Amino acid sequence: MKKSNRSITKAIIPVAGIGTRFLPATKAQPKEMLPIVDKPVIQYIVEDMVSAGIKDIIFVTSMGKRALEDHFDRNFELEYRLAQKGKKQELKEITKIGKLANFAFVRQDKPLGDGHAILSALPFVDDDEDVMIMFGDDLAVGLASDLIETFEKHKEPVLGVLEVPKDQTHRYGIIGGEKISKKLWRANSWIEKPKSNPPSNLAWQGSAILSHTLLKRLKKTKPAKDGEIRLAGMYEEYFNEGGTLNAHIIDNVRFDCGNKLEYLKANIYFGMQRPEFKDEIKKYIKKLK
């Protein structure tokens, strides 16, 4: 694969899922807007990206996701009322949200897979541009920086992968390949939800930096039997033709915020990062039986 010379400043975040695991909380709000302490899940992910150098973020949305657009837009009435009441700190926090990055929103017209979601965003991506991919409910602290660092070092696409128990590999897309270092593999194969004999215990977590050549390949990827276009299908096809990719092993503090228990853990973890809550949370947990 031809190596890239452009830095990574653009990201795509698919947020079109309806969040059935969190009903009824997600009946009228996107799952990505569920709060962790006092910020929605998606804002943590965006801030992590921005701290890594991402400047442009494209959200791929669906019906019922308007709250996401409103959150990253300005609210002049709210700003006016906060200023009027002298709430300077709250005003500062609110006004900086819309300035975190340049935001674009595109609607996925049909739920036709994660690959289709990425394709929906490509009108906002230059033909020679490489992009970061992350999903809106998987929060891994510092992961954006790690992926970019790996990409910049090797100038090749990179997948974010997790070490999972062997008896759980049937639930994931599993890579095969060669271990390069403690946190890096050279992936050369992919098996989607292997029933037996997985090539490793490394599962794709959903994050990636995709090169413009892989994005062009995605445009040519055929839908699966159910009509969906999946990134997994593109990876499989690429590996079957002899391609290789870097795989960065994720050992960051991470929460799958589409999972109720993980979401609760995220609230405790981020609450403990706040000096004004830390001691009281510890005291409360000790009281629980």
C-alpha cells in the first residue's frame, strides 16, 4: 500500500444507531448524549480527538439525532441568560463546545451498515485524505493520540484492537498476523466471528485510521447478503488479496458506553477524576452493602 504523507486532521463518527439497549432512556434522546457526570459521552470522544490534533469531525446521523447537532451548535438564548446571571464559568464551558472543531452532519438515509455510514461521509473528505474512524459510544481515554502516533510512525493505516478472552472471540471480527511489539501487530487476515480456531484473541474495537486508498476500496465493496455494506467485509477482501495493516493493541482506560454496566463504571471513573466529588464517592461506595 502506498504510504501517506498527509497528517490526520479529519474524523468520521457514525452515530446513527438507535440505542435499544438503553431504552427507555434513549426513546427521545440519542445514546451518545447520555451524560457521564455532566458531559455527554460523545463530548468526551470529541475532546479526545481534538486533543490529538483532529480539526474536522463529520457525524453520520439518522432520524432522532437532532440533539447531537444542537449540542455542538451555539445556543444564543442560553448564553445570554448565563451572561445575564453572571454565571461566567458555565458560560465559558458552553461557548467552547461549538469551537472544539469544525463540525459537519450528514444523515445516513438507510441503516445499511457501518461501511455505508462511512461512505455517507465521504463527500466531506478529499480524494487523497486519510481519516480517523471512531464510534460514538466507545470511549477510550487517549486512544486518538495513540492511533495517530502509530500512523505517523509507520505512515500506514491502523486498526484499534482489543485483547478478548478466547471464549469470546466468536462475538467479534478477529485479526490474524504477526506480533511486532507489545502494542503492535502486523495484521494479514480477518475472520468475522470465528466459530472455532480464531487466528488470535485480538478483536477490532471499531476505531481506525483509514487511508484514502482503503476508502476508495470501500466504495467498491459489495453489500453482504443482508444488503449491508460493512467495514469488516472490506477488511476481509483486502487481506484475502494479500494486504496488511497495522493493529494497535488498546490498553487505555476504556468504556463501552453502549453497555449499561460499562456506562455506570464510566460515571464512577470520571466522577473520581473530579476533586469535588472524589472523596464523597469513595465514602458512599464504602457504605454500600
